[in-house]
Amino acid sequence: MDDQNLYTENRIGSTLLKKHKENYPIHIGLFLITFVTTTIAGVEWTTGTMGPYEFEMLAKGLPYSLSILFMLGVHEFGHYFAALYHKVKATLPYFIPFPPIPGFFHFGTLGAVIKTRTPVSNNKAMFDIGVAGPIAGFVACLILLVYGFLNLPGEEYILQIHPDYFTPEYGEGALSLEFGDTILFAALRTLLTSPDQFVPPMSEIYHYPFLCVGWFGLFVTAMNMIPVGQLDGGHIVYSMFGEKIHEVIASISMLFLFGFGSLGLFSTLMDLENSIGWTGWLFWGFVLYFFIKVKHPPVQNFEKLSNGRMILGYVSLIILLLSFSPMPFIVSF
């Protein structure tokens, strides 16, 4: 690149950085709103009761809301600090609140995102920015799950929520929501609990804030680590193997998504009890195909990654396998 073009590019970059100043009130406002919505969701999840709530009762939602903000914040700041390291201009995290809807269980948030404002010019920076979020978020999930399993309350906790829990009539004629197990969740449950203590089944996990948020974090990690397009997993696989291999892996991943989604839809339509799919994967597959796209856009400079980065990339793919559930949500009557 000649001096004139370099001078022009630097001036354009400087102009963009000046134009896009950080809007702190928006970031702080979204964070505070998300804190409120996740606190309300936490009260709903942990107590099983719907609002309106008295102010004192909102304290019951704090373990959940603080945990989920911690998990999302760690994930997004992983991306953010990796971007800073590579001198890529990025925004602070935008937390996305989800408003409380009576009778509709939700997590109080749709997650959080950061936005890069300058191009990522090489695959090394692309890899580091892509892998930092899932790795950091996964560690946060591990902390929450380990703490949650090591500090499980006794049977009296679930009886305060469901006094009839241990009776044969419990759950008859009611809507049941069960979280799907994952390899990691099942392994931690086996390793960190003993046979003589009460361990909640997957249909009651949402009453336990640290386990609920840890499980939700694994679910979000798995969704982001699918190696398609510009998802975190797409950035990682593209940076590791290049365009052609990424396209093959992304296409196979899409087939798996549509397969699990179609099985879930078929089971729902046929009212089958035993299934290995979830219709949500079908919806997520359509979102990826039409909006995020399957292919990863090329970067300006592509180099072979170091052995250290390649190992970290394989570790991130193992995290996907440990966190993925073919049936993350099972609803029955």
C-alpha cells in the first residue's frame, strides 16, 4: 500500500472513531432495565409465582439476576478485551432485556452483544475475538454450576415452592417444563452430589438460580458455538481452517440443526413421548440460513494459526459438544 492510500485509510479510520463515540447512557440504561427484567424473571423461576410482587419479594430474584448478568457480562467482555488487544474498535456490551409477560416463563433477557466498528483485517484477530467470549462465558458457567451443585438446599426448599411435590398427585394435569441434559451438566451432577442428598430433576432445575443460569449459559454457548457464518463458532472454524473447510463444516452443522429441528416438529405433530429433537433448532436454522448466512465473509489477510491457537480452537469445539442438548426444552402436559 502506498503512502497516499495509507494516509487516506488512517484519516477515514480516525473519522469513524470520532464519529462513533461510546453512548454510555444507552449501555447503562439497557443494563439497568435488564437487571430489573431478570430480577422479575428470577422471582418467577425460583418461587413459581407470578407478579405483581411486593418490593421485598424481589430480593428472591437477585441470585438469579446477578448470576445471569455475570455470565453474559463475562462472555461479552471476553470479546471486548480481545478486540481491544488487536486494536479493533468495539462497543461496550449491549444487554438486551425481555419484558415480563404474565404467565410466560422466560429468562428476562435475550442475551447481550457487542458491535465491532472497525474491520477485523486478519484471521488471527478474528480467532482471538471469536474464541475469547465462549471460553470466558464457559468458565463463568462452570463457576455457577459448581457452586450450585455444592450448595444444593435440602428437600424443604422444593417443598416451600411445591408443598405436594412428593405426593403421587404432583404435576397431574399441569404443564411441565423440563430442561434437556447436557454432557457437562450430567457429569457435574454426578461428580459433585452424593446419593443420599436430594438432587432436583431437570424438570425442577429452574427453581435453583445458580443451576438454572449455568444451564442457560451452556445453552447460549452452544447456540453461539455452532460453526456457521458469523457466529462465534463460525469465526473460530473459519480462522482455523479457511473458507473451503469452513463451508463444509457449516453445511454439515446446518444439516444437523434441520435434522434435530425436523425430528422435534415431527414428534410434536405426532404427539410422541420419546424424541431426540426440538422444533426450536429448526427455527434457529432458518435464522442462520436467511439472516446470519452459512458462509463466513473473507478477511483481508489469512495466515496459518499457531499451535497454541489451534489447540484453543479444538478446546472450544469440545465445549460445544459438552454444552449442546438435542432437546434443550421439553414441554409436556
